Amino acid sequence: MTKLRSRATSWIGRRYLARTARNGLDLSDLTSFLPEPLLMSLKRDGVDPVPAMAEIREATPIRKLPLPFGFDAWLVTGYEEVKEVLGRPTGFSSDFTNLVGNAGVTEGQNPGGLGFSDPPVHTRLRKRLTPEFTMRRISRLGPRIDELVTEQLNGMAAAGAGPVDLVEHFALPIPSLTICELLGIPYEDREDFQRLGTARFDLFAGAGAPFGAITESLAYLQGVVRRQRAEPGDGLLGMLIKEYGDDIDDQELAGLADGVLTGGFETTASMLALGALVLMQDQQAFERLRDDDAAAAPFVDELLRYLTVVQMAFPRFAREDIEIAGVRIAAGDVVLCSLSGANRDSAFGADPETFDGDRQAPSHLAFGYGMHRCIGAELAKMELRAALPALVRRFPDLRLAVPAQELAFRKLSIVYGVESLPVLVR
């Protein structure tokens, strides 16, 4: 009877999530049933996780969350514990249908791709996509990224003596146009492309908004795929079509493109904006990045750890009873890994809550870990290494145009960011 009741309440929960995907859910509904530790993992104090997150991590790096509808869920905040969960694909599933059930979403709402699939589908798709993201392949984008950065800096310089919004004129255009180049997206579609990449992460827009953004994005990208199928270009989609033909269908290609958009646009845009903010608040780091070419790589790596703009990994669902760090997780339980919490763990040495460009530490988890580690990680680092040094060299007097306490940060978002960043460039 207990198992039957658990199945029934879980089914009710999945139907409820499916209904919100269609009808939406306002923030008051959302916060009324999500436990405070989970909400805290999506909040920040400026660029830092809220202090209570460190307390949770030190006391219980794997913590059970009280959720309704019969779900048993766990929040994982410790570095080694997160690595163990993300590094066990046979023990945990990432398939999207776990979240809402097979009947919960239409085909057009299931993003598929790499992030929301399991082997053997994930293995097959990643094997086909990985060669396109080797350093040798993506290095061809280097000159174009430099051009895009220069174009944006020129535009900022021409804006006059008043404030310039660094988000609008620097952080958003660079990754957006880079992905347009990568995929073969028409330049004139860039504004819609930016909007679709941003909408799915903001929980303040209602729980249905991400599903709507996914649906719209996939519909748009399927149109792009059809055009590429007719006339394959030199971008990622065209190259995959030339190499694999009908062995990779339009839905899979759209899902892969959507994954590139999801993983490579909003995340890099947030890193550029928040990275610039860190630089403006740390004069020593600003001058070092400006004057020393060799400083860019370690600076970006530490910045990725310190900011960890992707605050939470995609949900994992236990395939079987499994033990992580002495804690038993039952088959069917939901596991949520806090990447921002894990990247401030004491495993990163003395004072992990501070930015330290000379930090010698283990590999961070900003791009995830294991089979689902972000395939576009090297492209993102290439953009950051090109854009941030160029910014401080072009504008050595760069500074905030408003007091830091007046900046509007996202209040509850899987991808953390700042809404606008008014700066003075001279």
C-alpha cells in the first residue's frame, strides 16, 4: 500500500508539473512548496552564494529536501559528493522524461540533446558532436571572436561620455554572435536568438516560461535545420548534415543546436558581465589582466570557479538504490547538485570564498563533471580569454557608473547574472 501511494502521489506531481508547463506558475506558487535550502542554492549575495550555503555544506553536504507530491529529493553541496553523483551515469539518469513523465510534454517541449539524454542516445550524439568542439576545430572561430570583441568595444567607445550598459553592448552580443557563427544562424535573427537563450532560466517568469521558451526555440531551430538540410553550410549544423546525412534526424539536430544555445549563450554572457564586475572591484586583478598576457588563462579558470554562474546541474534521478558518501539514496529519488556550493568547498584551499588568480586547486565544476560535462567548455574559455583582457586594455579607466549596491541581480535563476551593468569607459 505504501509503494502504491508513493507511485500515485509521484504521478500526481508529474501531472502537476506538466500542467504548469502549459499554464504557467507564478513565483508565489513556486516558493510556497520549494524548501528553503533549495531556494537558497539559487540565491546570491552579490556574486557570492548566500552565507547559509556554506553552513549547509559543512554540516550536511548531502541533505534530504522535503518536497510535496511524494518526491524524495536530495541537495548535494559538497565538492567530492557532487563529483561522485555526476560521475556515475549508470547510477543516475538525466533523461528529460523523468522530470515530467512520458505524457507530460509534447515532442516540441522535450529539448533532448546531450543534457537531457542517457546512453545509448547520449553516447551516440556526443560521439558525433565532440569532433566539432576540439580545440583544432573551434580555433577557426578565434579570429572571428576577436573581430566581434573589437566591434563591440568600438561601439562602446563611440557611445560618448555617458554610461554604457556592459550587458547590452558587450556581454550579450559576443556569445550570441559567436554561436550564430558556430551554428550557421542568420545574423539578422540574433535578437530572437538572445531572447530564446535567456527566457528558460528565469524562474521569476513562471515555471511554464522555460517550457515555452524551449518549445519556441526548438521550433525555430528545426526551421534552421530544414534550411541547412536543403543547403548545408560551413557551420556546425551543416557539417553534421554533410557527414551523417539522414543518420541524424532533424529533431536530434535541433536538440543539439538547442543544447549549444542553452550551454553557450546565457552562461557565457553572465560570465562576461560578472567577470567585468569582479575586475572593476579588484584593481590588482584588473591591472594584472591588462598587463600580463599569461594571466588570462589562470584568471579565467579561477573566475569560472568563483562565479559558477550555472548554479545547479540538471536534475539526476537514481536508477537504483545507491550510496553516496555513506548516505543511502533510493531508486527514483531526485538528486540536485549545487555547483556554486561545491565550487566554494574547502577542497579549493584557504579561503575559497575569495577570488584568487594564483589559486592552485583541483579542477572546478563550473562546466559540470563526467559524461555530461559541458561540451562547449573550451569555446566558452576562448571567448572569455579574448574578451575580458581586450576590455580592460581598451578601457583602462573602466568603472561602474552607479554604486554597486544599486545593481539588479537575478533573484532566483538557474543561471545567475546581472540585469544591466552601467559603466563609464573614460
